[in-house]
Amino acid sequence: MAREAAIPLSTQEVLKARKPLWSRLLKLARHHPLGTAGIMIIIVLIICALFAEYVAPYDPQGIDPHALRQAPSLSHPFGTDRLGRDVLSRTIFGARISMFIGVVAVIVGTLVGSFFGLVSGYFGKWIDSIIQRAIDMLLAFPALVLLLAILSVIGSSDSAPRKFLAEHTPIPDGTFLGIPVFLQIFVMSLGIGVAIAVGTARVVRGAVLSLKENVYIEAARAMGASDGRIIMKHILPNVMALVAALATIFLPIAILAEAAISFLGLGVPNPVPSWGSDMTGQNQSDAVTRNIWWVVFFPGAALSLTVLAFNMIGDSLRDISDPRLRGGRGGGGGPNTGSGF
Amino acid sequence: MREYVVRRLLLIPLIIIGVSFLTFMTFRVIPGDTTVFICGLGCTDEVIHDLRAELGLDRPVFVQYWDWLKGVPQGDLGRSFQTKLPVTKELQTRFPVTLELLILAVIFSLVLGIPPGILSAVRPGTAVDFVVRVVSVFWLSIPSFYIAILMITFGASWFSWSPPNFATGEVASVFHNPLKNLEELVPPAIVLGVGIAAVIMRLTRSSMLEVMRNDYIRTAYSKGLKERAVVWRHALKNAMIPVATIIGLQVGGLIGGSVLVESVFGLNGMGNYLVVAIGTRDLQVVQALVLIFATAFVLINLIVDLAYAWLDPRIHYA
Amino acid sequence: MEDTNYWRRNNRRISRRSLLGGAATLGLGGAAAMIVGCGGSSNDTNSSTGPTGTRAPVGSPKAGGSVTQGRPLTVLGIDPHQDLTGLDIDQLIYPYLYSWNPVQNVAYFNNLAESIEQPDPDLTQFIFHIRKGVKNAPFNFAGAGEEMTSEDVKASFVRRGTSISAPDKRFPRLISKDPTMLAAAFQTPDPYTFSFKMATTFVPALREMANPTWAMVSKKVLEALGNRSLTQVGYGAGPYMVDQFNGNQRISLKKNPNYFIPGQPLLDEIDIVVITENSSLLSAFKQGQHDICGAVLKKDEFDDFSANSDYICSSAPSLFYPCVHMKMVPPFDDIRVREALDISIDRDEVIAVIDGGDGKYNGPIQWPQLEWALPQDELKAFYKYDPEKAKQLLTQAGYDGGFKTKMKLPKITGVSQIADEAALLKSQWAKVGIQVDLEEVELGTFIGSVLLPGNFQMTFFPNLPYDEPDRPLSFYSSLGVTGAGNWNNYTNPDFDLLYNKQAQTVDKTERQSIILEAQRLIIKEHAPQLTITGGNAYSAHWNYVHLPYELGQDPGTKINPYGCDEWTEKA
């Protein structure tokens, strides 16, 4: 995951113009067609994720013994796999799994990371030292390796954390929110969330450190405000924008991470539709040895398109914040910088 | 500068010990009893008890950690639960594969990334620039394992090409059979390098743009120097400083990517081994590999930091 | 796992061919074997059906050369008494008392024992006459080059008989109830005679001792090893010796110059290359880098190879049989629920989708064991697909409109059949209202945390294949295959009675009728291990490699031990 967030940019400069909102948005869209396209793609994706049951033409796990390994056609636009399952429907349902894991991982990761970052940056001293050394340790792992390590420890059904969740929390084990094996998928998102939290904590701490130097914080303290009040009133609101920006950077990374570990056979289990796991195993083998390319092509294309959309949005945001450097300014390069997927 | 280097070097064993403690504890404490994975169906409480004693798992966990840690400097990373071979022996053939793959990938990413980046910066706003930008956004967005799958799938059906399949179970040695070795490693290295190339391309472009805007470049032009000389002699070196850093930052990503790419290409490297070990719950191996990857990553980051100072004399670490 | 067994069986009978068949099935079998933890010896192929592939051109065998074969499963170890994933390799390294022909169901004495005597009519006593001049290979360890004697056989029997990882401990317990007294139960009156007597008749014993786990290892080797195991080393008197062993990459074997049969084995070298990705295995074979295909072949791939005269292909019915296990707790303790589950499986659809259209119904004993399995017609009538009746049964049982449950299955990388078949069952059951959530669990966790502790409501996994009817039936007995209880908590005293009786019935016809009766008893109960269908195993190798017999062929009783008669035209 990104070690340090290149933080985008407020769009306020651009929005300053005092025209009606819609006309300002329209202008923005006209000037940044790529970003607009990216947003459209994400909207389609969200619709697919939320309303997969209505969008998908078939049951993603429905087996049709009369339509095994069919090439794309009118009745199956993306073809069918070795069990006659409709690839289009699986790809659409895959969006739900991807978005769910991405969103949960990002929420958990940024919340947990912000908490530690805030505590570490605000209180300093030994708390800061402990948290920062722990983060140093975690940052010493390449991201995917860290993730695989986390999952190899908590991914199995008899790991202590997983057992705890199953026995002491109401998180359902079976299908929930239209997601099969909910607990397993939830645990996966937590794993990805931990990896995200590490990066978030570092960045938030930095921001808190510089905020703390502000005169108005000094003033508040001098007036006898409690730590809690200072954090809630003065620090948190200022960090929020940063955390929101981080979340948008981490979302595609989390989606990629899910796909990558599922692709390695360590993530979303068979036969749950997932872009990553649909590209691996027997599907991959079918693609290579029997030229059944569609079973891997479409899930991968959906994944790439999603990441592309986020990258296009990111690029446009950068343009807006710094129009001098069209096409991307350094550091970040894009959401998957350093993610290695 | 020297003081800084010494301090960084001293910090490294500390980080590595911390990392090893973290990995050891996580893998020993959380996932439950590893012995059931070893003895299979024949296992009863009695067997498990004996096996735990045999493996020393019945001792206090700190004693176990100390025993394990003592072995690490001597190159003893424990034995695989699965094959019962020492992990270091398993790594003998795998380590060079991953190392070579990573080196080749970095070379490809530089070759594919820097020239287009420069071209695009020197001719901003032209068709070349546009193509470079679009291509880089695409490359950046397509996951390496997807590129690998497409390469193999369509390679087979369109060009009757298929990746070398390591039918002998190992990659040819770069010293004994360099041609075969390259034939086997170049395709995965290209796949791995493409994503990084996109990042480098974008960074080269923006960093060149910035540098070209400097007064000294304008001065160089006004002296009547040819563009080539300006670019090569004056602009490039400074523009490469951030590029050098980003390569260092990408190493973590490269290691992760190598796990995926080795898995698709069936390369018997460390990354693939990690995946296999996780799948078979050979936690002893996972622990060792994670430690190696983390250590390598820490060391490489140090080297990059130092290289950064060397490239840019203005930077002093205090 | 299963394949391992299967392959093992093959080995025996198929010998080198089995290499091939073995390798092919290994994927499936190996996985199964790991699950059940057992090493069966089984050749899964069965018997009575001949090979469907083309016959190898007959040439005159030529010595020398090497053969490379692929293997989809990692070899975790080659200690024949302890490890279950390398049984095919153990057979090449160690001698066995005798070999087993799974087609004719007879033993033949081409190996360490020259003959057997069973003087008692109840077949409880075994007297083996050991061959003279069977010498250990010139390995670098104690006992190298020395002759095998009855003391070595005894030491091997003790080691195998007390091995904790052996899944089936019933046979050694009949020799000595107390495992620590096992050594005293064997007699070695002279260096070439070995004998023992069982407490009661156990008909499967003869089959059992030909199982690859009953390898004969020199006593000196075992003494020098002490507590260590043979898992990474091979010190045997078999046709080959270990040259290089790395169980997840490559295993190289070279000819044993001391082998007791003059001029054997024919090959100088056998290389076994482990590639866990099926498509890579397939392409390595197609490109000629492997002489024997290690990939698990599907029907259509097999048909492609069969059409090409460069390859020699064969197929044989597979004993690999994943089945649905249920715990005898609500709702599954209600026979109506079990019946509803059973008859709402559309087995014809399973054959069409999973077995490539080429399969048959399986009863408790898999169909390839033709002498012991229930007739197909009977099974087809009994297992008639009837979703309407299933719905009625559910209603009667108080589950109007069905119920929800979870089925766990082992995740076996590279073998998609288990997951695919489970997905198909899920969709079939959904049609009668039974909503099944599938949960894939990694193999290690599956064995340790699901199967052994009985931590499941429903699970779907392959029982170990075996070509002796006793083994598949044992899964239904109160004591189970391990002798420690079956994991379904299913008990049927009537069945147990029949089950014990068949093992003690020497007369074959009588045993057959008992076994058929026992099967009818449990299928009527819809006992909580629902068997489904069985397909075929396919094998292919390049035509310049010659095996003494192809997958599915009757090897006869005249051939040399496994691995000997294989030869290649290539230098």
C-alpha cells in the first residue's frame, strides 16, 4: 500500500466561481473528460454492486448443463464457464464482492489507522514511540507479503480471531447482504484493513504533528480546554479531509488486493463470484489449454476498468489542483503506486 | 553523512529482530495447533502430544523464539513442516530465481519507462505526449497478473507461444545456460516491469517538465546549446533524482508483484513458494519467507536512501 | 490422496504404466489420500474394463535411457511406512513381499517372497518363503549391498504395523492386539522364512500386504535410523535408488545395480517432475519435455490425445469418489431428510457435467469394483431423480419448503472436481428448497479442524479409493476406517454384523452376497455418506515409451515388479 499518501488537493479553487452548481460541475466535466468518464464507470460499478440481482441476467452460481463452456453469444454476452455459469452475471456479482471488501477494508483501515495516528501524534512521548516503532515494523513488510502473512494467520476457519468473531459477535456465518460465506469475506476485509491502517496511521500522525504547532491549539490549551475537546473540536475536523482523501486512494488498492489474493487462491473461495478467483484455477487452465479466453478475460477487464476509472479520477483531481502539470505529477503516479499488483 | 549511515545500519538489526519477533509470535500463537496439519488422519491426542514434544512446541513460546532466533544468524531458518527439509535448502534454488526476476524487471521498467517519459516531457502537448500519457495510465491500471494471463492465453492461441514450463522443475542457471535462462525469465520480467514502467514514465515526464522550466535550462538554451545536449547534460541528471527514489519505493511492490507473476508463470521462486506454503499451512516456511522479504525490503530502502544522497549533493542527512 | 492410492494400485498392477496412470490420477488421488490420511494400495483402475486407447506398438525392449514424467502433487515424503504422498515412488525404491493384480484380484510372487503357504483353512496363518539374493542398493548408509532376510521383513512389519500415521490399523491389530507386543507375534525360523498368525480370519489381509505402505526395509537401515525417518531418503532393495530428492520440485531415481532380477530394471533413470499447475504439466507433456503426462486429463483432452498416433492413451474407470457426508444430528438424523437429499441429486446431470458424460452411478462400493458393486440397473432405479418426492419427504419431516445448511469441502489446489461437483449439488438441492452454503477450507485445516473433530454438519470430500470392497464399506461401520469411530456418528448394528462377517468369509461367492446385502442395507437407510457417480481416469504418454501394460489393462501375473519392464526407444 502506499507508504505515504500524496495528498490531493482541494477542489475549492476551481469551485470558487460564483455560478450555479450544475453549471460549474458541467464546466468541470467538460475540462476533465477523463475524470468524468472515470466517475461514470464508478457509478455503473456501484449500481452493479448494489443491484446485482436485478442487473445480472442469470444466477451467478446457477449451473446449466446444456451450456457448458459456450463462447460469448446473445444469450450469454460474456460466454459461460465449464459448469455453464454465466460469466456476465458472475462479473456483475463480482463487483459486489469487490466493492464490499474494498469499502469495509477502507473504512476499518482508515478508522483504525486514524485513531492510532491521532493518539500517536497528539500525545507524543512514549505512546508515540511505541506506536511508531510498531508501524516501522509493519512498514518493513512489502505490502502484499504483509497481507498474505495476515491472511495466512487469520484466514483459516480455526484461527483465534475468526473463531472469536463467529462465537461472540452477531456477524453471520452464511449468506448475508447477498454475500455468501459472509464471515470469511468479512475477515478478509479486516485483513486488508489492517494493511491500510498502517499507512493511514503514519500519514495522520504527520498531519497531527503539524496541526499541533498551530497557535489556535496553543490558545485552546491555554484556555484550559481538555485533550478530548481539542482533539474533537480542532484536530479531528482538520484531519477529516485528509482521511477522506486517503480513503479514495486506498479504495482501488483494496479492490486490487482482494483480487490479487483471491487470484492466488487464498481469498474469496469457490464458487463465490469474485474477479480475482474467477481468473484462477480451472478457469485459467481452460483459458490456456482450451482457449476458453472469455472466462478470464471479462473478470480481469472489469477489474482493470475499475482501477483505470480510479486512476483517471485521480489524474483529473491532480490537474485541478495543479494545472501546470497536466498528466500527473510525480510522487504518487496513481493509486496503485507501490502496491505491486 | 557517515554518522547517518552508521545510525541507519545500527537500526537495521533492531528492525529485523522486531520483525522476526512479530512474525514468530503471530505464526505461533494465533493460528492454532500446527501439529494437526502434520499428522493427518492418523492423529489422536496422544500422537499430537508426542509430536508437540518432538517439535519442541510444548516449551514456553519465548524459549522457542530464542531457539529459533539463535539459528537465524547461522542460516538456520527451521525446517519445513511439509517436506521436513531445512528451509534454507529449499531456498537455494528459489532465491536466485526471484532475485534475477526482480533485477530483470527493474531493467525492463527503466528501458520501457524513461525514454518515453523524456520524449513526452520534451514535446509536451504533442501527439507523442498524449500517447505516452494514455499508455501509461493504462499500464498503470492493468494488474500484472492479468497481463500475465492474457499473455499466456492469447500467446497460445494467436502465436502458438506458450511460456517455458520448467518441465524440469527448475529454472535454467544463468551461468550455465544463459539463453534458456533468459527465455524463461524475460516474459515474467516484462510483465512485472510494465506496471513499474508506467510509474517511472509518469514520474520522468513530470520531473523533466519541472526541471526544464528552471532558469539554468533556459540559460543553457540561450547559450545556443543543442537540445540534445541540454537534455542529456543538464536536465536528465537532476530529473532522475526522484526517479531513483521511486524505484526504491517500488521494490516493495515488485516483491509483491513477483509473488503473483511467479504464480502465473509457475516459476519456482520464493514468491510462488510463499503462496504454496500458505496453501499447505507450512507456517514455518511462511515465517522464514516473510522474514527474508522484510529484511530485503529494509536493506533496499536503506540503499535507496543512500543513493539519493549520492545523486543529489544538495541533500545532507544529519 | 485417492489418486495416490489409486496410483499405487496401478503401480502394482500397472507398473510403469501406472506411472502414467498414476501420475494422472495422482492429482485427484493424492489429494484424497491426504484427506483420509491413508495409504491404500489401491489401484483404482479397475478392472474389468479394458483400455480404450490405442495399443503401444510392440518392439523389443531395450535397456538404457531415461523417462521423465510429470506429477501434479508435491511429494511430502518417501518414508513408505509414514508418508502417504510418495507411495508411487516408494514402490520403485523398496521391495515388497509380492504384487497384486487388481483385475483378477490375485497375488503374484515376483518380488521378495517366492511363495506363500496358508495351511489353515480359515486363512489365518501366513508363511512366506523369502527369495535368496535380494540385495540392498549401494546407497551410502548402513546395510548397503546386504541381502534381505526374514529378520528384515519382520522389522518392516513391526515398523509399518505400529506406524501412527497409518490410517488403517485393523490388520496389524489382528496379529497382536497390543501394538507393543507386535514383534513377538512374528516368527523367523530361518533367514528365508517369515510367518505369523492372525487372531481371526481377515480376508482383505492378502490385499493389504501388497499395499505400497507395506514396503520391506532392511533392519540395519531401520536400526541406524533410530528415531529418524526415511522421509527424505531412500535406502531400499527395489529396482531404483534415489539420486536426488526434492519433493516439491524434482525426484530423480537411478537404476539399482544390485537389483535381484538380472538385466532389470531396463531404464537407467526415472525423473519425476513436480508441477502443481495442471496446464503447465499438460504443455510440458505436449512439448515433449515429459515423456509421460502428469496432468489430470479430462475427457475432451483425452480424446484429443487419442486422435494423435504420437501418443498412447488409455482410460480406466476411476475409483475416485467424492461423497456427501452428514453428521447424524438434526436435520440429518431423519431418514426422510437424507432420502430427500439423496433423490434430489440428479446423477445423470452430474455425469454429464462432471464426468464428461462418461460415468456411472456409484453405490457404497464404487462401480469399477465390478465383482462387489451393486448392479447399475439396481442403482439407477434406486437413485431415480425425483424432486417432487423429495419435497414431499421434506414436508413430512417438518421442513416444508426446505431448510438451510452449510457444506464444508476441502480446497485442493489444481483439482477443481470437488469444488465443481459441490457447486452442482448445491444448485440441484436448491431446486427442492434446500439452501446449502458452501465453505471451502484449506486441506490441512479441513483434516485437522473439520473432519477429525467431526466439526461439520455436511461435508463433501473423497473417501480413499481402494480396490478391495472392505475399505469403502468400513467408512459406514461404527468403528470407521481408522478403527476409532466414523466421523458421521452413524451406527447400524445390522450393518456392522454383515461388515465383520464379510471380512471373515473366505468363500468368494458367499462374501459377494454378504457384501451386496450390506450395501442394500445402507443405501435403504440413506446412510449419511451419499455416494454419487464415478467417471474415468485418463492417461497418455509418448509412443516411444513402452509400459508393460496400459491403464486399465490386466497386467497378468507374469510381469516383473513395478517399474522394471518400462523402457524407452530414446537413447
